[in-house]
Amino acid sequence: MIGHIFKYELPIIGEVFELKLPKDCVICDIQLQGSMIFLWAIVVTHAEFVTRKFLIVGTGWKLDDVELMYFMKTVQMPNGLVWHVFEVN
């Protein structure tokens, strides 16, 4: 099986959003690039796509249903804002 590393832009919208990713992809990292947050994943290009849910919140924001969330990464913006990325089950 051959994999590739793909990059996906994550929107900072303050609510749960869906991202279609290849099934069984491995998330490598989440980082700031320019002024946007991106996710990098190892994917098998012929895999079927599945929908995964994510949430990006700022420091001090209220989090409902935290038991359904998996913390992934904290990203610091050049303007001083700090965002926290969660996958939502």
C-alpha cells in the first residue's frame, strides 16, 4: 500500500465542522501556515472518504460535551490569539 501526505485547511468558525478524509488516514500534525490552520495526514489515495468532525475554540471558551472530544493540538497565532483543536466523536 502506498500513502501520501495531504494537507487540509481547518476553518476557525467556533462551531463543530465536518471534514471528509480518507478512511483510516493518520493525522501527522496540525500547524499554522501563513494565517490559516492546516492539518496534515498520511492518506491512501484510493481509500473511501469518511466524515470526521472537528472543533476549534479559543482559550477561555466554553466547551460542551468534553467527554466526546479528543484534544489534538494548540496553535498560537502571530496576533496573540491561541486556538485549540479537538476531534469530536
